Amino acid sequence: MLRQMLLSKIHRATITSCDPNYNGSISIDKDLLDLSGMHEFERVEIFNISNAERFSTYVIEGKAGSGEIGINGAAALINKPGDKVIIVNYGLLYDEEIKTHKPIIVLVDEKNRPKQK
């Protein structure tokens, strides 16, 4: 049986920009994508901690080291720069894979730089 499981999470990222005129997506700093294992054009869920809004979209790779977390398209109307968000992706795993699976959790500071564990 396949079960949908958390693959990775970028926790408490700060939105740096919102552009309602862009064709929907979320721009994420390439370094954060690499750390989390998320991929460009992959579906993600975004949970806004600041206003309780939730939405899904796809990833666009942002400039490495920029700290960019940009909300684009219609979702830009329900978010604003400075809001805190959690970004997650899920995958389908077999029961046997679940036994050893550990999701990747990336904690970031107020400038979207990875925190040291």
C-alpha cells in the first residue's frame, strides 16, 4: 500500500515578496531547495503562520543565497512580506519504506538562512 508522507519542510520562513501579476508559484532560494530536497516545479503546500491561510502551488527556483521566499499569482493577495510560513512537500511511500523514512526539516532564521542544529 502507498501512503502519502511528509518528505520535507522549510519551517518558519519569512515571505520576502508578493507579486499578484506573476503566473502563480512560490520562489524559493536555491540553497533552501537543495537542503530540503524540494525540486523546481514540484507541488508544495504553504501554511501561513501569520494569518492561518493555506494554499498549494509549485516551486520556482530562486537565486542561491538570496533568502528569497516569494509568493506569486493569486496567493499574493492573501499573504504579505514579513509573514511567516511553513512550506511542505509530500510523497507516496510503501509501508516498507515508511519504516526507515525520516523527513528533512529545514529550520530558518528571520532572513531565511538555515539555522544550525
